[in-house]
Amino acid sequence: MTLINNRNITRAVLILSFILINILLLLGISKVLDFLNSGADRISMLHLEKETINTYLPKVVWESIDNPGRVMEPNTLKTIEKDYLFSWYVKNKSLQDNSKAGIADYYTQNTRQNLYNTIKNNTKNEITIESTTLKHNPKLDFYSADGQLVVFTDKNVVEFQKVYQKKKLIAAVQDTATYKVMMLLEDGFWRVRHLQKIEKTTFPLDTVKSNSVFKIKGDKITKYNIDFTIKGINYYPKNSAWDTFGNSFNTDTISKDFDIIKNAKLNTIRIFIQYDDFGKADIKQEKLDKLKKILDLAESKRLFVIVTLFDFYSDYTLENWTLTHRHAEKIVSTFRDHKAILAWDLKNEPNLDFENRDKSNVLNWLEHMITVVKESAPNHLVTIGWSNSAEAIHLADKVDFVSYHFYNAIEDLVKETKNLAVITTKPIVIEEFGVPSYKGIWNLRGSNEKEQAQYHKKMQALFKKNNLAFMSWTLYDFPHVPDQVAGKWPWQKKRQKRFGFIDVNGKKKPSYLYINH
Amino acid sequence: MRKTIYIVFLLSIALLLAFGTLLGRAKKEVFILDTKTKFFIAGNEVKIQFTSNSKTVVPQLYIIHSYGKTLLVGTYKNGKLTFKLPELYAKKTGTVSWFLIASEKTIAQGIFEIIPNKNRQTQIENYLGPRSILAGGKEFTMMVAVPTDGLDNPVMENTPVLIKNQFLNNITIDTEKTKDFIAWKNIFSSRPSGKILVSTECKNSATKEIETEVYPNIASDFSINYSRNHDFADGNQITTLSTSVIKDHYNNIVSDGTLVAFIITNKTNIILKTFGTTINGIATGQLLHPDHPDFYTIKAYITGIAESNSFTIQYKAIIAKFNYAFSNHNRTLTVGPLKSFMNQLVPDGIKVTVKVIHENKLIETLQEDTSNGIVKFYISPDFYKAKKYRFEITTLGITQKSEIKNYDPNQQ
């Protein structure tokens, strides 16, 4: 006890607390210094960081850049276009959040006051407005000799907006209007000085003659004016399920698979393009090249292709509409004349997003997407792959043919299709159907391979009898299925792996006999 | 049991009825636009009125304006539904789209226009540029006037704007009509250089003047001359080169600071340069006299734009021959005193070179500058150990050869 006397303890406590206080003091000082050193990046002075890619990409087509003032330089035009689009972007954003962010960068001092007043008024009344513009058709009116002032008329701007009050949706409104705009070049930004909405102008309608291979005649799809019944299959290469255009892309594999499909006397395949995988709004050329290879291969084997866009995409917010539009436009217009393409399927089973992503949002998005795709490829058909026949009535008057996926009891097939045919006069395609050959601890009531064969036998008989267009799910059993598809749990995954006509070892399952009729 | 069935039955009938009447009523809702005016004047009150037979449905009016979008709540009175446009929108011009909205549906839509207010004091923004141009009538400065109506709205199309400009004795007034928000005019330079003053006027509102500088055009060819104190190649005096007053094609003196390069080619085709910048059209260059007889061919350029005549000037030798002497067992060579054209000593710093030659082979070249007209060379026994050397002495462009001198290699 004498060793640990009070004095030593006091000493130790004193020394330790002294050290502790010092450490805390140093930490505090360093925090303060840290804070003082933080701030805007120096590069932000140059305004280099603002790019419209992946922000806001409505379609912009300059009608004419002839003007009585100075000759417009292509570079300046690009800058003006960029800053003008940003002026819309910050305006939309300010209406949505009732915040002033960015407005000072794209509106001159007098002009921004008007927007601030709007923000104030809407904040007071708790109004928020989500909006986006879809199309701009500017025509240059005037560019001053010193290159500091520009006036143009942005014809028939298509605006889509959703109005909320107290966070409750009041309405979704689409409007088309023409704007006359004057912009000034101020410290590196083109800023809006005057903006005036004027009445929309009438455009002469496009009179492009369609020379498409596939057309719609009543409730039939025709190929060179002869009735064509889709007998098809959904296709992923065996080892790259839901990743057709990934690293294991191999034309030899695909070519062999196409031979199998062709030998089964099927005429159509359905493939899938993942939104992120293709680079969102900034499409990767490498992916387009791969898609071209597949399409060329299909053409050489005389198979037709339904290309499904926007797989794994589920954000339908107005903010991203223009980005998805450019995504679709780039892909679709690249292949606008490709003879192998039968149709563009805008989205696989979009009705599954109704609950989480707001039904009206999804439907509005699809409706506008139809326009975008039809404008980009007038010679191809357009459809939407609904997950059941009841939902397939949506937008039925807008698509070229109605597609639905059938996973119900066999006896309902004819009834469901007939019910749908009452509502729409368009051709109907059963775009997916199938049953997994999986019976195990996760799925005691499932079918085995024989039962799967029986299922397909019965289905094919019905297709034949009623002359229905069909596309089965799917050619292969898959060794791997990504979590995004069915879920991460084994009972979800196992099922999804066994829908094929050919098993993972390449052996044809009994159902293969009934891949066609 | 029976009781509950009755209750359920009655309840469902009541519900059905309620629903049915609601449906029936919804069908009959009619809203007729009363406001026939299509145009409103900015700053005045804007009211949109509907006649309605509805008692339950209260639609809202959604407004899309150039500078914003908003939702209006109407006031209902005697079957009239009135919407008042907020002042912030009513004072800005342009088309306004409206959508009458009830239960997420647009039940009527239309547009009206707000036009500029003529009674407000007009204001004008002017943009003039480029702010400096060249004389001669090919270049112009552009005046862009943006008149607004006092509420910062662009005035009506075809509003006349006076664009006035003054240059020397001329005052010009033009009337331009606005189109696309602006009225504009190109004002061309004329032959003389000077200042163009521009101002505008619209509906009794006038602006301040703004000026554009008309600079002289690019130089045309010019001539050069020289002056010097004497024509001796003394390596000391300076020859001054100067240009004539350099003018552009329209007789304007070129801008001060125009760079003129004088290019000098000597007897041996070596090129020398000197530069000058113009003041009041004249550029001067300075050139040190050579220290040996030479002749210079001189020509001046304004690079890429204009050139001068060329001439040749001569520099005469200041001496025909000079003296030198050996002393200290030939170890010390004294050159000079060098005398100039009137027997004065040459300026300090005249270069003298001595080539040391042994059996017709050049051993070394020595060089010194004169001081008080004299140079001394020391032929050190440590380095020059041979018995015989010969020397070639050059200064002021003249070379003299000595006879062979004898040396004692053992001398310390």
C-alpha cells in the first residue's frame, strides 16, 4: 500500500490530464485549420465543371443559324445551347425545390428577379412543380457583331409538368409554346436577359413515307404485306443471362444459338438492353457495336429481333426524362434502318413499377417514350411488354401491337387473349410464357422436366389452334441469375434458373420437342 | 342475422345513391370562360372569369408564364369563378397558358397575352460593339438598342427607335424599328480616324452617348532617312535612323507604338537589327558606328504590313596606319597611341587583336581594348617558349604585320 500513495496518484493524474488536454487542444486547432482551408475548388472559377451530359438533355434541333448580324460560330452556338438548356434546368429545379440555386448563373440581374418572385409566391402557397422540356427547335434571329448578344426563337417547346400543392398532386399538364429569348454574354456565361412566351407556331408535318418491312394491318402483323405470326423465344446466351452485352459477349456462341433457334423453325428472338450497361444518356460505342453484331447475325440467319430497352431502369422522375430520351434515341436511330429489327419493346413489365414509382409517372414516361422511339425509327414497330393481360390495356392505342406475358394457368390463355382483343383491335403477342423445371425443397409444387414438356405441348397446341403469336421464356437454363432479376434468396433464384428448353450442360430437355408447333 | 343483412343492404343502397349522385353531378359540371379579352396590358389587373353551375367542384387554375408557373385559387361568387393573376405575372409580357384543373383533370384550357404598357416611361439598354474599329469604311460598329416599357418588358414590335451618331462634323439620325426585342444599326467608319459617338432615343427617352474609337488603318509604305555626326567608323558615335510620318491608306497617322524594324546588311552580308516604335507616326532607331570601314544597306519594315525604301551608307576609316613597338626583350608589345581623324586619341575600348604566329602557324589570338589610345600585350615566356614569333596586329579595320622577333627561351 505504501507504493501507491496518494501523492503518486495525484501526480499521475495531473500528468495524464495535461497530456490529454494537449491532445484535445491540438485536435481542435487542426479542425479549425481544416475548416479554414476548405472552400470551393479553384477549377470552379473557370466554369469547366458544368456539362449538360447526365443532367439535362432535351432534344435540340437548330432550324437555322442565318441571321442579319454576325455569322454564328459553331463553338459559340454550342456554348449558347448549353447555357440555354442550363437556364431551363435551373428554372425547372427552382420550381421543383423553390430554391434559388443556379439562377444567378443563367439569368441576368433584372431577369432573375422575376424568377425569385415566382419562387417566393410558390413557397407561400406551398406549390411545387416538377417539370421538364422535351424538345427545343430554336431558330437564330440575331447575333451581334461583337458576339455579346444573341436573340433566338425557340419554337414549339414541349413542356411536361406535374403540379403539386401541399405535396399532393394537382395535375400533370403538357403544353407546347414558343419562346423568344435574348441572351447576353456576361463573364463567361450566356445569361437570359429577356424571355417571352409567344404563341406556338405550326410546323409543316413530316411527310416521310414509311417503307417498313413490318406493318400492322388490323389485328395482324404483316411482313412485306403478308401475314406474319411471331413464333419466337426470349434469348440470353447461357453464360451471360441478363448480361448479353457484357464481357463474355461472343459472336460464335450467339451464332450457334441462333442456329438452334432457326432449326427449331422459330422466326423471332427477344433481347434486352440494360440502361446502365449501355451508358445511360452517354451511350457507349462498344455496346452499340456489340448490338450491331447481334442484329447482323440475326439478319444473316433470317431471324427477326424484338429489342427490349430500359431493362433494370426504374427511375421515371421528370428530372431524368430527357436523359432516357437521348438514351433511346441514340440506340434506336443508330439502327433505324436495320432489317432484322421487328419491334422496339420500350420496357419489360413496367407495370411492376406502378406501385413504387407512381403509376401516372410510369405511364406518362412510356407515352412520351413511344413518341421518341417512333420519331427515331419510323420503320420499326413499337410495343410494351406488360407482365399480364389485364395491364396490357394501358397505352394500347399508342403502341403498334400489344404484348403481354402469360404465366397463369394454361386454360386461361385463350380467355385472357380474347378479353384483351375486345378492348384493342391491335395485334396481340404473348411475349413471354414458360414454366421452370424445378421441383425441390424450395418449390415442392413445381414441375419436373416432363411436366414442363407437357406444359409446352399444351401451350403450343393452343397457339396453333388459335393462331397466336408467342415467344417462350427461355432458350437456356442459366447457371447464374443476377439478384436484380428475381431476388437474392435461393427459392427465388432457383426457379428463375430452370425455365430453359436446354439445360446448363447443353442437353436438350424434353420440353425442347415443343419449342414450336 | 336477418337484421345485419338488412343493415348491410340499406347501407350499400345509401352508398350507391351517394356515389350515383356524385357521378351524375360530375358529368354536369360546366365551366364557361367569360373573359373574352385576349390581351391585357402589363401592370394592369388580370382576371379570368368562368361561369359555373357547380357548387361542389372547386377547380384551380394552373398558369404557365414566361417566368414561372403557378397554381391559382379562385373566388366563387354568384355562379362566377374568378381568378386573379398575381401581380408578378401581370406585369410581365408574353403569352400565358392557363389550364382549369379539377380532380387531376384539365377541364378547360386556353391562352391570353399580356402586352407592353405604353404609358410607362420607356427605358433603353444599349449594346455597342466592337468598341474599336479601323478607319476606311470597311469596318463597322453595331448599335443594338433594347427598349423596354418601364416594367422591363421589351416594347411592341415595330416601335421606332432613333439611332444617332456623330463623327467629326457629321451627325446622322436613323430610325430603326424594333424586331425580336431589338433595334439595331451598323455604323461604318469613314476615312479619317477619330471617335464615333452613338446614342439612341425611343418614345422621348434618350440614352447617354457611348463611343467607339476609330483607329487608323494599317500602315502603308513609307520612307526612311538617317542622320549622323560624322561618317567615320570610330565605333563610338551613333547614327540615328528615322522614318517619314507613317500613314495608313487614308492619310491617317498610324497609331502610336507601331513597331518598325530597321534591317541593316553590312559589307559581309551580316544582318543587324534595330527597332523603334512610332510616336506621331515617326519611329527612330539608333545604330552604333562600326569600328572599321564598312557600308550598310538599310531598309525598314512594319512586319507583314509595310516596308520602306532602302539606302546605303558608308563609314570611312579613321586611320590609314598605326604605330606599334616591342620592348622588354620583345616581351612587351605596345600598340598605339591610336589617333583618330583629327589626331585625337581614339575613344577607350577600341578593340585590338594580335595573332601570334610561329613558323606560319597560328599559336594564339590575343585581344585587348584601348585605354587612352594605347594597348599593351605581354608575350609571357611561360607560354611562348619558342625562339621566334611573328605578329599580325589588327585594329580599326587595319592589319599590320611585324617582322619575325627573336626570343630567348631561357629568359626568366
